[in-house]
Amino acid sequence: MHDAVEDKPKRTLLPRFSIRTLFWLITASALVFVVVGMAARGHDWAWGVSLGLLSIVFTAIVHAAWFYVVWLFVRLLSARPKEIG
């Protein structure tokens, strides 16, 4: 007897990453923190780079928030029962 539950893909809490991906993520984070540290010590170019990175992160957060708001409205509007007739 075949069980239908076995055919469903497993949902994981976090996506799977390779060690190579984590290595690049840690390296990029280290470089960002080196630049931010140099900005804290008073280097003008590092202030500019840090503000540029901060603006990119802020823009991504704003875009994600707007996406969530629009997605929520679409879900609410599509969940209404449609009238017949």
C-alpha cells in the first residue's frame, strides 16, 4: 500500500547551504565589519562605503516590507467568498 504522505517534499525551517556558501558569507561579513571599523576610526572613504552599504540594506528592508503589505492585501482580497448570480 502506497502512502501519500511520503510523496510530499519535506519542508525545512532553513534552506540548505553548502560550506562553500557559508565561507563566502563569513568572508563578506568580515570585510564589511573591517570597513565599518575603519569608518569608526575616522577614514572618510570608509564612512562613504558604510553609508552606501547601509542604504542598500535599508532599501532592501523597505522593498521587503512593501512586498509583504501587497501580499497580505492580495491574500485578504482573494480569500473573500465570491457571490454567485
